[in-house]
Amino acid sequence: MNGVRHSLWLGCALLLVAAAVLLLGAGVGSTGFDSVLNARTDPVAWQILWDIRLPRTLGAWVAGALLGLAGSVAQGLFRNPLADPYLLGSASGAALGVALALAFFGMSPFATQWFVRLGLTGAAFAGAVLGVVLTLALAKGVQHTLRLLLAGVIVGVVLGAARDLVTIAEPDTLQAMQGFVLGSTGFVGWSACGVMAAALLGSLLVAASLGRVLDGLALGESTALSLGLPLGAVRGVLVAVLALATGAAVAQTGLIAFVGLASPHLVRSIVKTTHGRLLVLSALMGGLLLMAADVLARWVIAPQELPVGVLTAVLGGSYLLWLMHRRRRPGGGL
């Protein structure tokens, strides 16, 4: 009962802090809080607030929630606390899809037209699906976790190399691909928020319904099989959830590191709970982390801004080093 109460309090706290950061994000930008203060009387200020800052800040939260959920699923599925959402080659495949769209169709990730954004999103989704399909084919299914993990690493490296070859063949796409690889929420609009929100809702419902299976899998495959759990089918569904959540986030914001890795760790360091609640709390934590990082990226060198993927890589890398140092201490663990 205490675990349920603590999880509920943590979830409420994460939502309240996220709401506060959302309000703060509405006032952070090149024009400062003037756009917020003058929104009712100035049409330009209202457009900046409603069409740029609010969808960007809210989109950062939804993308972070997708990555946090995917990270929690990956760590539970692979029983590895250092697993992240990019293990199955979906991120590398999405980046390859965007590179091909830039090279052959002349699209730009900086464009605001809806059909261009839709085309880039479709290309990223197709690339993510390609990465997962190749990983499953190389691993010969989802029955063997270690083989699946190694296959994902190999496919990620190969697809990353293919993306680099496309970029070298078409040097005009270098700047655009650099922005995608560094990660950015600067071009997230309301339509992107809607797509990611739908993916988040579907992924979260499916993953949370399999929370008890993840609890059983955490005890070991032999124990899970003795409990009568259909591990093969469950792994397939969880891999699909992992691919959908990761692909949806990457398609809209590019490659953003460490949010999916750090979110479940932060939740587990605060409260001990089952996987069903851990998945929801990891999504809330991931949303808060990426939204806070996005606001910080806009504020540090204002009126210019840092790529949010660079900021999360620096902060997340520091956190990972701290985890490794903690693990080396006697009784440190993870």
C-alpha cells in the first residue's frame, strides 16, 4: 500500500512541476516574457506564444514521455538497467529515412509546411520500422534476448554508416542532417504534438497492461515460464511498443540521448514500485526532463539557443558516469 501511495504522490508531483515548467517555457525565448504579457493585445505576441512556444514546450514533454516509456520498456524487456530506447536500431533507421528524404526529395527538417513535416515524419517512421525488422530478422525472432540485443547494436551501426554515406554523397544535406542528429524541438507544432500524443497513449496502454509480465520476467526467464507467461508473444508486443514510442519521438525531435536511459533510474531511486506503475512514472519523468532541458537550452545563451540533444547528452553523460562510479563502490549497485 505504501508503494502505491508513494507512486501516486510522485506522479502528482511530476505533473505539477511539469505544469510549472510549461508556464516557464511559454516565457522563454528571444522576446522574453513580453510575448506573454502582451499576448492579449498584440497579435504577433499571441502568435509567438500560441504557435511557437506552447506547442514546442508541450511537444518536448510528449517526446520526453515517449522516450521515458521506451527506456523503461527496454530495461524491463532486456533486464538490463543500462538499456535505452535506441537498442533495436530504430533511431538509426529513422535518421537514415530522414537522410534519404533530404537527399532524394529535397525536403528540409527546418521547413514549416505541413506536407514537408508529414513527409519527414513518414520517412523517419519507415526507417525506424526498417531498423526493427532487420533486427528481428537477424535475431531470428524475439525469443532470445541476448541475440536480439546484439542484433540491435549491429543494425544500429550499419544503418548509421548508411546514413553517413548518404550525407557524403549529397553534401547539401549535411547542415540539415546535423540539426536532426543533434536533436531539436524548435520545429514541433500542434500537429506533431497530436501525433506524438496518440502514439504515447497507445503505447502506454499496451505497455501498462503487460506490467505484470515484466514483473515476472524480472525474476528470470525460467521463473516466468514456470508461471505460464507467454514470453514469445509478450516480447513481440513489447518490441512493437518500443519501436513505436522511439520512432514517434525521433521523427519529430531528432536524436535526443539519455532521456530514456535516465528516466527509469530516477524513478527507481525515488520509489520502489512494480513495472505497471514504473512505466507511467518513467513517462512522466521523461517528459519533465526533456521539457526542462528544452527550456534550459533556450535560456543558457539567449537569444540564441543550444541544440537540446547536446544538452541532454552532456547532462545524461555526467549522470551515467556518476552511476558507474556508484556501482564500483561496495554495495553501490544500480
